[in-house]
Amino acid sequence: MLKSLCLIICVLLITEPVTAQSISIYSLKEYRESLRREQPHPKEFDDAIRRNSKLPIEFRGSKALTNDELRSAMQLRDDGYATDKGKFFRSKFEYDLENVRQLLGSHGYLNAKIGEPKLEETPQGPMIVVPLEEGLPYRIGTIKVEGAKFFLPEQIILFIGFKTGDVANSELIRKALYESATGSIKRVYANHGYANAAMELEPVFKTSPKNPQEGIVDFTIQVVEGKQYLIGEVRFDGSLKSAFKMLGEQLLFRQGEVYCRDLIDESIERLNRRGIVDEIGPRDLIFRMTREAGTKADVSIRIREKKKADLNK
């Protein structure tokens, strides 16, 4: 299975046959390429949407979710799937189909498959029919953690927020393991110096012995902690040199301390609240990880002088 570091959009995909690497992270680009290889849309389908990019859509085969619920996941549908020049924007349509699959995954249908959309004539006019197979709804079975040294396996399981018996919600699993937002296991590691910690999920699928209409997925979480970083050089870049000392007093982290991402982010919020300089955004915060004199994370904060009109507000 392909893996991608692209974070434009990540989704959990589960396909047959089931192996230890059945859950993979895909970018939208990779998903579109696989969809084109496996499910090419016929020309008449493209032409129909080009003429009317807001044709009604009906999903067939779902028992757990209604058509309205499935259609609600299609974030781009209201804007239509045609470009300004009237050409069918295939990638927008495929993006929304993947949103539908993610919705099914969030309800435990990790093996849901979306078939090839077809155009169907009805007494009310043409409509798009999308066949789908939900597969079994999965619940979480056993959870094992391997490779963790800084935290105990029991702590990791507590941090990720899902447990045995829970619905296997692909969205929660993705956020807990692969994203860096507050509350994720990556953020917990980053708050203790492990800025590059990574997780890999190895699933094993089986049918529930108590209910053949339900599946169980056992998880092994492989943790790659990496090195623990200390704060290295902390500097401000910009023309407002006279304010550097005052700005530095607002920082909650100092050189030589253990790298903590929450303290860094909170420091940026404090600087922005003071309003002394123009707002500092994510692109103004630059990290440079070095191992020349130990494992250090140099932090550079780019600042810009606030405009006079803004200072008078």
C-alpha cells in the first residue's frame, strides 16, 4: 500500500485482502490516481455532469446511513462539479466520494467500498447513482503498543482516547495517531521533547465470535519516538530590533529547556495579544533541528512592525 507524507488530506483506507498494513494514509492525489485506474467514469457520465453539475445523487446499498446523511458529507456538492468554463471537475467529485467513505469509516465501516457512479434516467430526469458496500461495522478489540520507551504502553492507550469495545471510528483514530493537533499522541510526545515522534498502526481484522454481522479489529501501535530535543538558540528576525528584548520576556520557553510545542504555541499567542508587532502566523515560526552540539531545536520567530493605522485602532 502506498504511503504519503502529504498532509493536504489524509484518509484511512482499508482494503482486501486484510494484512498487517491494511490501514494506510493516502493523499488526495494518490486516491484520485487509484480511482482513475480502478473506476474510470464513462464519457457520457462526464458529459452529463458538465451540462448540469448539480444533478441529484442517490447512494444505493447503505443500510446504516440514509441518503441525506451520505450526501451531507459531500462538502463541494453545493458549488457544483464544473469549472467556470463548464468543464467537469473530476477531482472535486472524487474528493466528495472520498468524504462519503470517510463518513462511513467514522461509523465503524472501515471496509466500505464505493462503486462506479452511473447515470440513470428517471421520470424526474437524469440522476447520479452511486453503488456502495458498507461491509461489516467494526469495533476495537485488543490494543497493543510496541516501541514506546518514554511512556508506558498503558499511558499511550490512555492518551489515544479509544479503547476495547469502542466503535472503530476511523476519524478519531486518524486524529489521535497521525495529526499533530492538541490532544493527539504526537502532540503529547512533542510536549516532552520528541518533536519527530511517529506512529504506525497495524490492524488485524476478524469476525466477532458473538455476532457474525459485526467485525473486530485488533490494533498494534508501533511507536517511533526519535530523539528528545532541547531548545537551542531562540531568536527574532526582523527590523524591529529595539523590541527584541521586550518580546523575549513574553516567551514561556528558554534555551536549554526540553522542547515543548504547547509552550511555544502559547508564547506566540501571548506575543499576538500584546499587539506590539504584526500578527505572527505559522509561517513566521521556523524550527531548525540540529545534532552538531547535542540534539537541539533552534527556534526563529519572524516579526514585522505593526502599521501605524493598526496601532491607532
